[in-house]
Amino acid sequence: MAYISSTLREYEESTYLCNRCCFCHSACTILRQMNMEETSGPRGKMPLVYGLIRGDIKLSAFIVDKLYLCTTCRHCYVECPAGLEVEKVVEAFRHELIKAGLAPLEAHKVISFNIDNHNNPFGESVLDRVSG
């Protein structure tokens, strides 16, 4: 991303305030599915986002993938003693990625195409779905 929008700057302080307590770990289903890989969960995403906002790290495909792993379910928010709304940060970054032409991910484009053309995310015809 060539620039960081004022919208993303609003999240700089909240990403810094993550005290890395690990309460979100028990809440995040993605983290468990990814074998507890730190950057797959909320606690690992906050330093990535903070680094991006501050310009300390450069955006990469790795980071884009990590931001798209979040389901925005808010379970981490419920468990977070600091009240960090990780899903809002993730959604704001996704919006910026789309504006910069770095998203949506290829899989999302296929799903969107299928919904537009077949009225379902799987690309199946209505007749096949009804008879199946």
C-alpha cells in the first residue's frame, strides 16, 4: 500500500494497546485450525497491522492472507480484557486492500462470480441442486 489512510491511522493506538495476554487464543477457531500459528490469530494480527500502519513492515501476500483468515466473528473481542475490536481493524484493512487493488482474494472472486451467475457460491445449476 503506497499510503495509509486516515481510517487506518485511527486504529494505530488500539493495535498498540494489545497487551498480548493470550485470552483471545481460546476464542479463535481459526487459530486452532492453523495449528496455533501466532499470526493466524488476533494477538498475532495486531503487531502486523501496527507495523503496517507505522511503516515498519511492508505489505506482502503473507499479511494479506493473514488478514483474510479472520472470520470477523467477534469472539476475540468478547474475551479481550482491553476490549480490542480486532474485526473492525481487519475489516478496515480489507477495505483498503480492495481500494488498492490487492483484494479480494482469487477464491473470493470465484465465489462472487458463482453467486452472480448461478445464485449460489458453488457454481451449481439450480436443477442440480434441487434434484440432488
